Amino acid sequence: MRRTLAAVGSFVTLLGALALLAGCGGGGATNPSDPHVAMGGHLFVQFACASCHGMQGKGGVSTDVPTLTDVGKTLTVAQLSSIINHGLGESANPQKPYMPVWGPVISTSQVDDLVAYLQAGLPKVRDATPIPVARDQGAAVAGAALYVRYGCINCHGPSGLGGVPNPLSEDKTIPSLSGQDFRQEFNTDEKITEMIRSGSVIGKPPITSMPHWGGIIPDDDLAALVAYLKTLK
């Protein structure tokens, strides 16, 4: 009887240890002790850095987008902050993605956390993963999730209502993706798709411009995004 109880106790202890490992990031996920690094990992997903540079900056999305695994060692804090805030210039080729200007959209604190994450080597942060996309509930449902996953919501706002500041642009804000003006200008699926694929370069840094998503967003996802945008007010 004592041996049985001892065996049960050992098994319970093992389960507890496994649960503790899982809670602390077992299975490859980590829980960084530095909250700035952890926040940077979540921001990396939230602002769709992962959509272009791959999860943890490992690449694999496009040959035109570099990996970020070594940038924390090769670039200074000032250089990394400048690239996030000011981008790396606009591409004249709408088939080639470019690093957009994030300065008017991302706060100084968020830039600092992203830089901390890059300098820490882009560890896998627990729960810092793109939201799931339901592929079997219609294109608009998938598009609603993709609108968040690709970071559209950060610039164009919830439900495409806009209002995000872009101080040096003509309109002073990033355009909405809903309303009469948008529907008149983009009155076909083809026009909306081309706008997403080719972007809209309206000026040089520090003006935020619509980046080129060609080569990044697959055609099926483009169609789903269009379906979602057509549901907006």
C-alpha cells in the first residue's frame, strides 16, 4: 500500500512539474523575465512585423524581406529605433515590399520595447502568436481576422473607421476604409485588391504610407480582406 501511495505521489509530482514547465513556456515558448522584451514580442505580432519578417524574425515570407535574427547584434538602439520610426524608404516597384514608416502610429514606449525584443534575440514569447483565422466560415469571417493579423487595424482603426494620426500628410490622418468616399473611389473588388497589393506611396518619411503587400499576402487572403471590407459601414 505504501509503495502504491509513493508511486501515485511521484506521478502527481511529475504532472505538477510538467504543468509548471508548460506555464513557464514549455514546448519552446518562453516567458522572458524582462517585461519590455515580453511586450516587444507581443508588439512584433500586433504590428504585423511577423507577417513580413516571419515569426521571431526568422524570415521565410518573401525573399525581398530580410531576417532579423542578427540585427540586435549588428545595429545600435538608435539605428533600430530610426528604422522602425522612419522606415527604409519607399520602393518605386509596387511588386517589392518595403519597410513602412511607423513613427506616427507606434509610441516611443512601444518602439523601445520592440528594440529590446530585437536585442534580446527575438525569443519565442508565450501567447505572442497571430490570431487564428477561421477558413471554413466564409470569406468575410476570415477577412475580419486577417484585418487584425496583417496589422491593418493598427493604421485604419477598428471596422476601418480610420482616425489614426498622420500629421504630415495632406489629410492629417490615415484614411478610413469605410464610408462613402472610400466606396466611390474603390468601387470594385479589383481596385481594392490592387490598393492592398501595390500600396499608396504618398510621401517620404515621416509620412506614413500604405506599404506594398504584393508578395506578402496570398491571393486567397486578399480576396478575404476585400470580402470583409465590403461588409463595413
